[in-house]
Amino acid sequence: MPITPAIAYNTLVANPGDFLRRYPVRIFGATAASGVAMYVMDNRGQSRRPGSVLGTLNMHTTESFDVRSAAIVFGGNGHPFSAHSVHMDVGTGAMGFYRLDGTGPNIMVTGQLSGCSFVMMPVGANDVDVAHIKPHQITGKTLHDNLSNTFANAVIYGDSKDGGFYDSDTRVVSIVGVRFAGQWRIYAQKQKPGTGYDYSIKSVYQIYPTKEKIS
């Protein structure tokens, strides 16, 4: 029996690492400026995930979920929820940080990365400033390198084959943050678009505050 969107959402915020290891989540970000916004989570249908032993050498059928801004959802039976919504800024000149602290919803979402970079700058004990930047007239790899050189104290997740990041020629990435006891944990779910099983999981990493491979 398919998992209901409400159960899926509650499981995601309770145990994001395990949920993202099992279920592809495709995120359609809001066009409005970064801030608290309403989203809707809905069951997308079948997809695939890596096996727990052999990884991508033994893919398993699973369910997948869409997360869309409520502003662009029409009808359906999805589960509505409030989230910190991080806007995609085009180019470093338009880049703006959004602070995740101990206030507001305990979940953060942003549109999928496909050449973009996601910046996480620690501020204080538990807060983190985040930004989602799309490359403008440069490659995603150049953007990643430029941001790494500019923000030495930040974690830059971007278009790079090294260190558990992603290669935008063959991957897209969903970024989800969940707050536990005042501390934000941010995850990256790498996916491979394709025919048959759309947006199957390739790997999952916790990318902030520490880096850890989940799957």
C-alpha cells in the first residue's frame, strides 16, 4: 500500500537520513524570496534506491515523493507544511544569505541543484547562513571553485566529482535541512534522471554540520 504524504513528511522530519536513503524526493522550489513558505508533499510513484549491501549495483524498487511550493500546486491530496524556503539566486552578484536559527519551521527546502551550488556558513553555536546560487555565464564547477575561494569558512556543496559532491552532467540533487534540538542538519540526495524509473537515488550525504555518507 502506498505511503501517504502525511506519513512520509512526518518520517522525513523525524529521521531524514533514513528517509532520504530510501525514498527519492524531487523538490520544486518557490520563486518568491527566501523566507517561510507553504509547501506540499505528494506521492510521485515508483522509483529506485540503492541496496543496503551492494549499493547501486543492486537497485531496489521504492516509492518517490514530490515537494512543491503551494503557490504552484493545484488540487491533489498532498500534505501541506510550512518550511524555510531558500530562493535560487542567479549569479554571485545576486547571492543573498538566509539564516536558519532556532525559530520558525524545523525543515528547510530549496529547488533542486543541477549545476548550482549550496553554501552553508556557520554563525554562532547553532545557526547557519545558507544560499543557493545558479551559475551565470560560468560553469557549475567554476562557480563551486569561486565560492570555495571566497568563503573559506563555509561548506560549499556544488558541481564537483570530488568529495561526495555531484557531477551535473549526470546528476541532480535535492537539499533538505532538518533542525534537531536547535541544531540544523543538512542533507544532499543525489539522483540520476532517466527513463523508466525517474530520478532514482544514487547516494545520500549529510553535508552539514559534518560530512557523512548515508547511502
